[in-house]
Amino acid sequence: MRLRRWTTALLGVAGLACVIRLAWFFPWTRTLELLADCNWALLTAAGIINIISLLAKGGAWHALLSRAAPVRLETAESATVIGAAVNSVSLSISGDVIRAQLAAERDAVPFGTAAAALMVSRVVELVALIALTGMAGLVFAAQLHQRVLIGVILLLVAALVFWCSRGPVQSAAVQTARGWRGEFQNFLRQIRGASASAVAYAMGSWLGQWLTYYWSIRATHIEITPVGALAALLAANLAGILRLTPGNIGVMQGSLIVALRGFGVRPGDALAGGLALQAIQVLPVLAIATALVGRRGIRRISQRRSEVL
């Protein structure tokens, strides 16, 4: 126990030293100059495409959930926006819990069914990201053998999506899900044929995110290629899995600094792009969510979330 306390203390001191060193030597002046001189028109376009991307994500969830329960598209979309707003200021998966709660409250969807749809939608989003990354590599690959390899990977992904749409994956999952909640088993049986449309929505969402990253970073006058923006997107999502900070603030910027370093972008420039990106991802979504439910609605949602968690 004593050794553990000493180890924790030493790690804390080392972390604090790294933060102090970063704060002292980091080129903050360059970052502030880029933010002050950003292209507001391009940043606005990035904010709009980010909202469209979020709506496409809600469409993927609706495509899955509507096979198992009579849920309106309006409910799925508004719940997705509100959930994203909560996730942008929280550490946990509170946003997903709220999405399921709102579907249950507004359209009487069983909470377990809505939650099961969210679980499956995460898998669908992963498949869509792999497919989009493969197609991007196919377009930007420099050599023929690289394109052939990527093409083979894409065919395998397409075969996987087709297989999912025919139902064997859901059937196998039902067999392995014995003992789980009945809503999840029933949901897996009922979504056969919805996977392909859900993947299409998810790919549209990821494409929107790619453009959001690209335009946001370019808005700060940073010379970045589409491949660099895709690398930043992948790095930010990988680093944000653990949700170490509210809305992954700091984590996103750090991942962009690391990812863009390989594309010749200086740390101060990458930080400016990351701050601009997070601003247009968070502030418009928070504004729309507040307009949808109001301040009283947010308080009520927070109370209901605490009861479920």
C-alpha cells in the first residue's frame, strides 16, 4: 500500500512537471495568432457539415431501432443531438443513456431495445469507418499494389456488410446472448436487413466528420491535405475512447498535435486547428440542444439520467 502511494505521488509529480514544461515552452503566441485570423466562412461551413454529420448518425440509429420499435425519425434525431450535447461536457456515456431515455419517453420505446440499438450502431459505425478509410486509401494511394491491397480489403468489408444484412450475424449474436436482457435478444432478431442502410448512414456521418476536420483545420490557415485530416480524425477518435476529460478537451488537441506532426504541421498550428475544431463541434450542438428542450428540460433529463445510472 505504501509503495502504491509513493508510485502514485511520483507519477503525479512527473505529470505536473510535463504540464509546466509544456505551458512554458509551447508556442502559444502562434496559436493565438492563427485563431484570431481564422477564416470564419470556412469555419461556419465546417459547423454546418458537423450538424449534418450528427443527423446522419441519428439516421443510422433510427434505421436499426425502427425495425424493432415504432420510433419516429424526429425523436431519433433530436435525441442524438441532445445526447451529443451532454457527451460534449461529460466524462461518461451519459449521452447514450439520454438517447435511450428520450426514445422511451417520447415514443414509448423499451429502454433496453433503444440501448441495444445504440450498442449495435457502434459496431455499424466501426464498419463504416473501416470502409471509408479503405476507400480514401484507394483514392490517395500512390502505387498500384497499394490500391490492389486496399481494394481487396474493401471487398471483404462489403462482403461483411452484405452478410450482416442477411441476418447470420444477428442470429449468431442471439445464440451467444443467452442470459442477457430479453430486449437485446429480441432486438437482434428484429433488425435483420437494416445493417446495410445503417452502414450507409454511418458512412455519410464519417464523411461529414472528415470534412469537418479538414475545413476546421484549414480555417486556421494550416496547409493540410485530406489524408492529414483523415489521420487527425482517426487519432482523435482513438484517443477519445476512454473519455479522460469532459468532452475530451485537451485529449483531442493532443492527439491532433501528434497525428499532424507526421504531416509537417507544427504543434502551435495543430493546437489552433484543434481548438477551432472543438469549438464548432461543441458550441452549435449545445445551442441546438438547449433550443430543443430548454433549461428546464435539461435539468429534468439530468435527474432522470442519475436515476438510471
